Amino acid sequence: MGDSYIGRKVCGCVVAATSISGQNPTEVANDVADFIRSGLTIEKVTSEYVRLNFKGCPHDKQGKFEA
Ligand SMILES: [Zn+2]
């Protein structure tokens, strides 16, 4: 359990996620920077939210990547 950052596309889909707890802060920052470069909106959510909502984007076949 813990918090994560997600990257949300303009269509509303969660296409990226990185765990905050248990990860080196530098890696978390790098992941978030990648999300921003990909044009995603960053949100801080619970790991439970990630589990339920991180399903990729059916609107764009190339939209999903994992960090
Ligand atoms: Zn989508």
C-alpha cells in the first residue's frame, strides 16, 4: 500500500503509474518527468486507485507504457 503518481491522458485514461513508497525519490522524479514529457497530467493517488484505474488507453494503441 501507499501512494503513487499517475499520468493521465487528455481523454481521461490512466496510462502511466509509478509508486512513491519503496522507490528511490530520484527514480520517482525521473518517472514523473517522463510522464510530463509524454504530455500526461500528473496526479497523486493511492495504490488502490492505480490498481483499479491503470488499464491503459483504448483510444490510442501506443498510449500505454509502464514505469
Ligand atoms: Zn483514452
